[in-house]
Amino acid sequence: MKWVVSSAIALSLAGCSKTPESSAGEPDIAGNSVAGVAFDYSYDLTLPSSRISDLQEEHARACERLGATRCRITGLRYTVGRQGDVSANLSVKIAAPLARAFGRPGVKQAESVGATLTGADISGTDVATAAAATATERTDVAAERARIDRELARVDLSPRERAELRQQQAVAQGQATAAAATASEQRESLANTPMSFDYTTGRGTGLVDRLQDAGDTALGSIGLTVT
């Protein structure tokens, strides 16, 4: 079972005399964690291109300060387009209990330098049900392997019977290896949470940025009136 909580947030110029309000960060979910659910966080941030590199670096340093056992950088991208627009990404894997505590300050840090949170997505996958099925499978496979071992211990087996049991043993070993790998992946998904920050060139939430947006709109209106 997989479920998603998403939010799109847009900030507009409410008045030149008011300072911009910061967004609430990612959508709230019940509690800091849900037992047996593996989460995936992603944030979309828009800000002037000149500020993207520094913000990306600050987010990367925040991960590094936690140490490799609690946060690992898994991807980093920074691209400059022909028109000078920048698009960048930072992907990390963070210890699940720290995910929300890392994401919210990351968004607030972005907003403090004038970024706009344009989207936040938290998807959750029910791992507990799949993990229970995997545990049952491993128990069944272990029982089958034990049965095969008992049969192979017999001294009255014909060469054909022994060969068939050896084939069954190889199949059971493969099933055991696959189930163990699946269980390991399930534990990993519950223990560590993927999180990504996507940075895109655009006007931020600072007063100067908002005034520029308002000025562009006004100029556009004048142009339409004159022509």
C-alpha cells in the first residue's frame, strides 16, 4: 500500500508594507513517524539563480554535520542553461527518525534567503505488510531446506533421488538468498529516508523580489495599453 501527501504553495505580493510570510514547510502528518511505513520526502524551491549554489551547499553541509551514519549525500546536480537559468538538486538519505527534523529546518533555511517553497511531497509505502509476508516466506523456505537436508542424510537414496534432492536444495537456497535480500531492503527503507531538494531559478519571497514581480506586471500592463 502506498499513500501520498502533497502540497503546492504559491506566494503573492500582498502589499509593499508587509514582510512576506514564511510557509509551513512540508505538510503535517500524524506524528513524527508511522510504524512500518517507509517515507520519501521531496521539496521544490524557487529562488534567484545567484543564491542557488550557496543554499545547495548549506543543505549539503547540514547533512554532513549529522555524520555518515545518520545522513549520506546520494546525489548532487547543478546545471546552468543557455539563458543563465540554474536548476539543481540535492538528494540525501537520512535516518528515518530525523527526517522531519531535517526537512523543516532545510525549508526554513531556504526561506530565510528568499526562496519560495513551490511544492512539497511526502509519499509513504506500507512496508510492514510486505515484511510480514517476507518473514513467512523465509520461515517456509527454512523448513523446506531442513526437510531436504534430512532426506539427503538418508543412506538408502538412489542416485536419481539424490540428484533430484540436490536440485531442490539449490532452488531452496536461491529462494532463501532472495528472501534475505528482500528483508534487508525492507529494513533499509524503514531505517533511512530518501529526501531531495530541487532548486529552480525564479523570483523568491523577499520584498525586493516581490517588488520586481510587481514592477514586471506593471510594465507588462503599460506595454499592452500603449500598443
